[in-house]
Amino acid sequence: MIIIEVQGGKDGLEKALKKFKRKFEKIGITKELRRRKEFTKPSVERRNEIKKAKWRQHKLDELQ
């Protein structure tokens, strides 16, 4: 659970909201929710990882 202390006034609320958003992103809740939205088989995930690695390697080879 994310706990943020709020200082008095409007500025305090704005700062607290900013802190909340930063912590929320840092924890990775939105990524996790998107990932869990639909199930992908482990074999398909692995295949996608291999495709991404090949693509990255291809781009690195082009630069050199």
C-alpha cells in the first residue's frame, strides 16, 4: 500500500499527488495490470523475448 503524508494547503495536496504518481509508476502497478489483462502462454512469451533480442542485436549490428 502506498502511503503519502499531505502537508496543509493546496500546494501540499499537489505535491502529495505528484509523489503518489511517482511512487505508483516506480512500483510498476500499471505495467502489471496491463500484463495481467490477458493471459499469454509461457512459450509465446519466450518466443517474443527471443524476437526482441534478435531485433535489438540487428539494430546494434547496423550501428557498427
